[in-house]
Amino acid sequence: MVDGKPGPGNAAPAKKAATGAFTPAGVSPNRRARRSYTIRLWSVRHSRFLEWFYNRFASAFLVLHPLWKKLGYNRVEKPVTFVERNVKGLLFDCRMCGQCVLSSTGMSCPMNCPKQLRNGPCGGVRANGHCEVEPDMPCVWVQAWAGSRNMTNGDAILKVQKPVNQSLRETSSWLRVTAEAAAARDTLSKDAKA
Ligand code: SF4
């Protein structure tokens, strides 16, 4: 409600999504029903392959750390974020929270939960495994558990996740993970030399 009048609903979904508020995927109920979350569910079914692929991808990104450093992490942020948004948007309906936990959630993005829960489902999962808020959507946490059971490191789902840091929204997880891994590696080699 705005000044006693009904709010705009999903009239400006892109604007609303940018604030971090939940917007139903695809917005139009017809479009949502038509796509049936096909690709998102495919990703969960192929979580083991995607886990394997991501591990190799992350290693390759780490090998490229000297290049990112030379170019400047800040300068590559924009193009890398663009690629990350589109690739993960297609595969996982990624909402660019900037702190990716797909490796710990069976390749099911928890930011698609209307309540944006990062540590398991609420008490409202329907008997058919769908969401109580979006009845046509399979609960992302039911999917996360199923996906995690296929993964080598699937028990990572039991790790408690920190609350979302909203200041990282719309930034690249790929670059952050790479920079952190490179810093940890440098510290380790310094300690070994000392
Ligand atoms: S956890 Fe965050 S970065 Fe990862 S797919 Fe979901 S919204 Fe995107």
C-alpha cells in the first residue's frame, strides 16, 4: 500500500529486483507456467556434473589471477559480472546476490525462495514439494536437498550460511572467490617460507 492505494505489485520488476526484493521468476504467471522451471531443475538433476565443472572452472580462474591482478579486479568486475549474470541466470535463475552458495545447495539457488532463506526450507512446503508462496514453483530447498545428494561434497548443505550481505549484490562471486583463494594461497606460501 502506498498512501492508502494498492502498491505497484510487479509492475516494475527490474526496479524491484534491484532493491533485493523477491520478484517471481519471469514475472508473468503464464510465462512462468510455460517455462516450468525446466533449466533450473535440469541443473539440479545434473548437480554432480556442474560441481565437477565448477571446480575446474574455479581452478582456471585462479590460474588467471595474475592477469586479473594486472588488469585490475575493479576494471574486470563489470564484464565478468555481465557474463556471470547471463550464464547463471540461464542455468540457475541467479539473482546476483554476490555470495554464491550453489556448491553448498545442490545447484539450487536459495535466492529464488520468496523468503530468501539461506539455511533450509520454511515450514510451508506443500505436500507435493512446491512452495507455499508460489504454488507452481518447486521449493528451492527440496530441490537443494535432492541436488546435494548427487554431489561429491553434498554434505556442505549442512553448513550454516551467514545472512546475505546486501552490499555485495550485483557483484561477481567468481572474482571474489578467486581473489580470496589467491590471497589464502599467498598467505600459505609466505608462512611456509617463514
Ligand atoms: S546464490 Fe547468489 S550468486 Fe549464486 S546463483 Fe543464487 S543469487 Fe546467484
